[in-house]
Amino acid sequence: MKTQEIKELTTAEITEKLENGNEEMVRMCLNHSVNPLDNPMKIRFARKNIARLNTELRKRQIEKK
């Protein structure tokens, strides 16, 4: 997900996507430790997407103050 797409989301949508992303990343990491994934770069993409969501959420919290 690109940052421009994230900026268009509401705060509730961002937190929902953040929760789903965390669950997905944990599941992928566990599956990868047992049986290697076809594309291990998916873990990196998920981690970066979570970071983008957290950054936008924090930015909105700072602007609110």
C-alpha cells in the first residue's frame, strides 16, 4: 500500500488495517519458520506496510494536539 493511499484512509480504517497487517505478519513468520514461504519478501513488505500505517497514525495524533 502506498503512502498516498494511506493518507486517504480514515483513522478507523488505518487501525483496522494495522491490526490485520500485524496478524498477517505473525502468521507469515510462523509459517516461514516451519515451512519456507515461496516468496519470503512478503514478510518484509508486510513489515514496511505496518510501519507506514503506524507513521500515518502517529502523524495524525501529533496534528490533533
